[in-house]
Amino acid sequence: MSDDLEKDVLEKFNEQEKTILKEKEKEILEKIIETIENEKTQ
């Protein structure tokens, strides 16, 4: 990450980041679902 946080947050993913996201896609979605379900029970 550079010192320009806005640019880092708003720019498109590079190829390495896309690969990492694809590898973690299932885990990410499971955590999102878990978080939503936990919010419903509170």
C-alpha cells in the first residue's frame, strides 16, 4: 500500500489481488453469511 489511502482503496484490483480473492471467495462468503446470521439473532 502506498501513502495515498484513497487511491489504494478506490483503485481496481491488480492480478495478484484478484487471484487471492478468487482463492478466498468461499471463505469470504461464509464469513459474510455467518455475520448476517449472527446479527439476526441479536
